[in-house]
Amino acid sequence: MHAMEGRQLRIDFEGQPGRVGTESREQPEAPTRARNTEEDELNTDEGNTRFLLERICSRENMRGAYRRVAQNRGAGGVDGMRADELDDWLRNNYDALEARILNGRYRPRPVRRVEIPKKEKGKVRLLGIPTVVDRMVQQAVAQQLTPIFEPRFHGDSYGFRPNRSAHDALLAAKRRADEGSVWVASMDLERFFDTVNQSKLVQLLSDSLVDKRVVSLIHRFLMAGVMVDGVVMPTDEGTPQGGPLSPLLANILLNELDWELERRGHAFVRYADDFIILKRSRKAAERAMESMAAFVEGRLFLKVNREKSFVAKISDEVGYLGYAFYQKDGELRFCVHPKSVAALRDKVRMILSRSNGWSFGTRKAMLRDLVYGWVGYFRLADMRSLLRGMDKWARRKVRCVYWKCWKRVGTRLRALVRLGVSRGRAWQWANSRKAYWRVAGSGILDRALDNAKPTELGWTLFYPRYLQAKC
């Protein structure tokens, strides 16, 4: 903890006591009548947003925002400051930060551009990483805006909302399909976060928030710019992915779409910018697709990718949130989409590559995290045979890693003997010139490192974890 003489700190971080100065001296209590009048005013819909900026800058709200940013860690922005350095920075600069926000002089830094490869070859997803200070301020804004906008959001919107998840969206789609709405209009919004119309978004915020200072603050975040190769480029459209505020702003914009779908009588499910319209016939789904595409482009100023948008029966080729669907006994069931299976195999292949030079401890930790996360997300799917096959393949990959690690003839000989192979057979295979993958599938390693051995050695496999998740 830094001791700064004469500095007054009005916020505590990481549970450390703050210094108290003249700002925190006990003030005379205001008259009860005046206080009650102010409380009554704040309980109105207009009063709920009138002193919003003061609530954003409150000590309790900022402390919660700081903790979320520190907990999430994440990469640094253009200034290079890490999340674990934020505490010390705030102890020296919090008062000035608060003053700049309240008097309208706070200027967010440009975001740092990061390109994430997409599944489509040659395509990337653009992320904008704000500085940790900007992330904290964004988080503080989001914490106060969420209770205001949450009651206004549609019930069939599930993305980035409290106590809602992708599983809720999938189960909602299943309910609609079981009721007979089995034709899906799947509409793809092209580069949604990069093409959000900022003027439209600011208009929606202005219509909802009485405190225009908050609208101005959010607008400055939108226009902060992006740094690419050391050059700051302006951002006159889009809301960069990577900041805590972007998901909420996306929901505020797309809430217009939700209520228009409701007004036109369409059954739908939306998770962030992934949404599907469910109808009882192909023609109805096609009409819904055309009319809503016109609304999205004409009223929300977004771009519909018609090459990726389609109409199909839900049990045929529809993929939603990584899942696929099939009908059994008149009921819609979940399975894993082939693209999700291919992506999983790529991740396992990367972790268990025999040539990446990682230690066994690193590989085991990465595989465990992958298994727990993947099975947790896809636990709604019927995938027993899929995961048995995945484990069979993963065990062979593990055997291949061990065989490559043993490397020398003497090391292989001792390892095979230690695993119960006779010395003669061990000597024969230790001198084998066959390729790694072929040896990993041979009877000798299949017996030495049998199906139970990887688990005994600390490797986490998919099917046992799936059985645990189903319990």
C-alpha cells in the first residue's frame, strides 16, 4: 500500500482500508422531509436515471467494477497496464478519475485491435481491448444500466443477461419446435459488432436515460478509436467486442428487433446477435425472413448476410449455438453440430500434438479445462457414442505422446518393462522403426497403456466427465 501524504482516497480496493480525509467527515443529517422527497423522486422511472452518473461514480459501484476487472484479468490495452497493476494506479489517481468523469472531461483511450481467427479459413474476428481503467469505467456503467434496461428486454432474449444462458435459449427453441414450429428462418447479421450504427444506438440511449451525461460518456467510448500498428484510426460505427459494455449495448439495440418480432406475431429465440424465427411452414418462415431482413436493414441499419441466412426444417441442417437437432418419438432432441465436433478435434489435436514441446503437466491441465468446459456446455446433447469415439482417439494420441517422449531405445525398453511387458517383447518394440502413430495403435502399447491407464496417470477424458455431468 502506497503512502501518499496529503492524498485523500475515497474508495477501498482488495479489502484494504482506505484513507479518510476531509471528504469523508461526518456531515450534518439532511432534514427528513427533504430526504424522503428525494427518495420518492428517485423511485419514479424518470428519477431512476436522473442522477445516474453520480451512482456510477459511487464508491460501492466503483469497488464492484474494480473487483470484476481484477477477477477477469485479461490482456492490457494500448497503455500496457495489466489488471494486477490497477489497484496501485487507483490509489494514486482515483480522485482525479472521479472528477474527470463527473465534470465530463474523461476521455477513453483507443482500444487495442486484436484479430482472432474464425472457423472460416482466412477470416478473423476483430476484438477491441480497452485499457484496464476504461474497462473498469465501462463495467461501472454496465452495472448501473443493467437494472434499468433489464425489465425492458424481451423474454425471448437470452444472451448476456443475468440468470440466463445459451442452454435457456436452446430449451426455448425446443419448446417452440415441440409445439409444431419446426421451420426455422436463420438470419445471419454480418459483422454485427463492427457495423452497429452509433447514431441509432445513441438515440435509443437518449430516449431511455434522463441523465444525458451518461449518454455522452457512452458515446465517447464508442468514438474512442482503435489503434492498429501504432496508428489510431477513428471508429464512426460499431461497438468493439472486448469491453464490458458492448454486450449490454448490443442488447439495447437488438431489443428493437425483439419487440418488432413480437408485434408481428413471430415466435423467435435470440442469443446476442444469433437469432432464429420458428414457424409452422416453410412459406411462413420464408415470408418472415424477407420481412424481418427489410426491418433489420431499414430500421436498425445493420447488414443481413443472405449467403449465410437460410430457411430449413429444424431437424435437418439447422445449427444453433453449436448444437444440432434431430427428432425422436415426436420430440426434438439435441446433438452436437458437426462443426463443433471438428473444432473440438482440432483443440485436442493441438493439446496432444507430439511436437509442441509442452510438459505432461501443461497438457493435462489444458485437456482437463477443455473437457470440463466442453462437456459443461454440450451437456444437453445426446453424445454418448460421440464421446466414446473421442476418448478412443484421445487415448491413442496420449500413447503417441508417451512414445515420442520416451524417444531412445533404452528409455522405451525400461518404460515397457515397467508397464508389464516381457523384456523380449519390450526389446523388440523399443527398436521398432514404425511411425509414432502406428505404434500408438499397436497391440503392445494398447496393452501397456490400456484404457484405464491414462486416467490413472492423470489424464481427463470426455465420457467419464459426461456421465458425471448427467448425474
